[in-house]
Amino acid sequence: MVRTRRAITTGEASHRPTRRAIAFANKSNTKPSRAKPNPRPKFAVIDEQRFPVSPVLDTLFYFMAERHRIFLRRTSGEERPWTDDEILQKYPFTNVFRVYDRTTQYVLRHVVNQGSQDLHESCFRVILFRMFNKIETWKHLKQQIGELTWADFDVHTYEKVLGAVSGPLYGPAYICPAPNNIGGKFNYARHLRLVQLLMEENLPKQLKRFRYLKDAHGWLLLFPSMGDFTALQLILDLNMLPHFKWSEDEWVALGPGSKACLHKIFGPSVSSHELSALEWLHTTQDEHFSRLGIPLDRRPRLCQSRRPGVTMVDLEHSLCECEKYSRALHPEIKGKRTQVAKHLFVPKPTRPTADLPVNWLKRPPPVIKLTRPPPVREHDSAVKWEICRIVAERTRAAPAAHVPHYVLRWTGYGPDDDTCQPEKDLVGEAKEVLNAWRSMKERIWKRIGEFQKLSSAQLKDRRSQVAWVPNGQYVW
């Protein structure tokens, strides 16, 4: 069970957790000229280190402004061309705001908003859709089965329906690898088993306990096939449900595309500082838009209840697309890939939609700042801070690759001050927190072992044995 109370345990730390140092270097003291952009900064100070800044920095903010402008022109019904930018005319790029991508719009309109709004049923639909991430697969399941509900879900029936499909079942983006340790002969069968595993572990109720996006993400990483990027995409889809209100302006998990773009902006030495580099871009975005002469009404804006600019989540999304754009505009700045896209841009005949979750139309969730002085303990002239709980488990590069590391939340502090420390630092009473984390992992992997031994028909029988009790746990 996820711990919701603050555990009164201690952990040794070499220093007090501090917010990442972010500074804007070489900033002009003059007002930005709208006729001629001010020069970009020569370097950025991130985590108290200086990183050179390439022309891709300016390209990022230009790209976000122009790509969102194209989206607004298309939704208003204007005729092509929607831009003078030859690269944006030629190649396809996803929207600045993830929620406006066509597939995500379909999820919002036909998966989130249609069907029971019960917490478990709505979560089930979102999880099931994103396992395949293909609109045609969702439509086929509905056509053959009818209303798709957790109450009537059984792997055996869904396997037979999907096994009869001759074409591809999966979409091209946000691919979640099929777990190879959960049983099932085909990928679609393994994904269906993963859906049942997540629901049997009471994912909806567990996620409701988390205050921060980062914490929900860390818990989801305990499950097979859930990597940093795939877990984030599922969490963001669930965040469109009215049951969850995580701020997308506090933290984000970076995918390979966004990391590649950060390396193009700040150089290869930014490796292991990517999140701090993204925070630097997010914190200083207004200064960059102003410096480039992009007025407020031309900056990306989700809706009138939000301020102009992008969240950390949407900045990560845009970095990935900007990296592709930079392959054409800055071929001299090398990356792992040189091809901009696999195909040329062919607009859909239908006008794109711009729906938003109902609760997003209100003011965004406030960024939670903990201001209460954190409890500390002094023992033998050494100061110790209390560990609230473990947020996530991480692997490290060699030579510490086989040493478990844990992201620790400190009592009285928020996610900004989490530290990642080796297992040896969790001593004394802190082992209580570690044991709780291990117990949670062991239960999940025990259930995975059970799934591996069962046929799809036996999984159906297993569902009929599940009982629901008031404290929100499954019993057998």
C-alpha cells in the first residue's frame, strides 16, 4: 500500500536538500526590440555550471510560437498555407500543447468524456486505449464487444477480438513495450494482461493518494514495461480526468527526443543536467519570447484562464518536435538522426478540434509550496532530516549500476528538494520506509508471477473471484 502519512523516520544526508540553482546569464539591461531581436545569451548557469548556448535556443521559442499560430489558423478555418515557414509547410510536427494532438483529442472526446465517469471505469478506458494508442483498434473493440468497462472486462474475450484483426493494432507514437514476463503468446495478449494487473493493483485509488505528478509517476514505474516516458504519457492522459488535478508545471520526465534537443542547445556536457536545463528554459521563457520580439498575443497559450507560455510538460513535448525541426534548419548541429520526418506533411481533410478537459478551463492547480520549517534532529553533532517516503527507484550508470538508488522526499519539503541516494544512506529508522517500498514491489511482482502461470480463460475466472472491500483493496 502506498504510504500517505509522513513516516517518522530519519535518513542521513551530507547536506540540506536545496532547490536547483537556476540563473539567467548575459541578460540585456535594455528593453527588447520588436523590430530586431536581441542576441541570445552566450551561456546559461545551470546547477552552478556554465553551459554554452547554441542558435537552437532561439529556434525553440520561434518554433513554439509559429507552430501554435498554425494550429490557431487551422482551427479557425483559414485556408492553406498557414505559415511562410518552408520547413513547417513541408514536414509534420505535433502541436505545442500535447492535449491538442489529434489522438489526444480523440481520447478526451470519446474515451474520457463518453461512458461512466466513475473513477475506476474512466481510468480503465484510458489505460486500455493507450496500451494500443490507435483509434481504429478502439473502435473495433467497441464494435465487437459493446461498451468497454472494467466491470465486464476479461482478457479471454478481448484476445479473441483482437486476434481476428488482420491489420496493425498499434499506433506509431507513445508505444508501451509489451511485458515479456506476464504470460500471453502475443503482444496484444500481454498488454491486456498488463491492463488487468494495473486495475487489480487498484491503480485508480492509489493514484488518487498522490499530491504531485512526480509521485504518481514514480509509483507507476514499479510495473513492467513502464519506463520514464511511457509512464509519463499514461499519467498525463489520466490527468485529463476530473478525478486528478496534478500540476503539470512542477516536474516532467524527459524522453529521448527532448534530451537530444537539450544537448543541441547546451552541448553534450548538459548530460545528467537535462531536467535542470529544462527548468531553466521554463523559468526564463518570458525573457526569451520578449528578447525575440514575440508579443504576448503571439505566444503559445492554452486558454484564456492560463497565462501565455507553456508548462514544463508542454515544453518537454515541444523540445522533442524542435529537435526534428532543427535537423532541417541547423544541419551543422549534429545529432543521432538527420531525417526530419518519415513522410511529408499532408493535412487531414477535417478541421482539428481544440477541446480541453472541463476542469482545465478553470484556474490551473496551484504549485504547492511547503513553507513549514522542516523537522531536523541533531545527534552527535550531525544534523539529520526526516524522510517522508520513497518517491521512485532509480538505476545508475556504471560503476554504481548494481547499487539501488532511491528518490527521497524529505518531511517539510516538496519535489524540488528530492534527493537521489544509495540504499546505504537509509539507515536506522529510515529502513522502515525502505521496507514499505520493498513490500509494495514484492506484492506486485508476486502477482506478475501468478499471471505468468495462468491462461486467458483462467484470468477470466480469477476476475470472478475478486471482491471489493471498503478500504479500497482487492481480496481473494
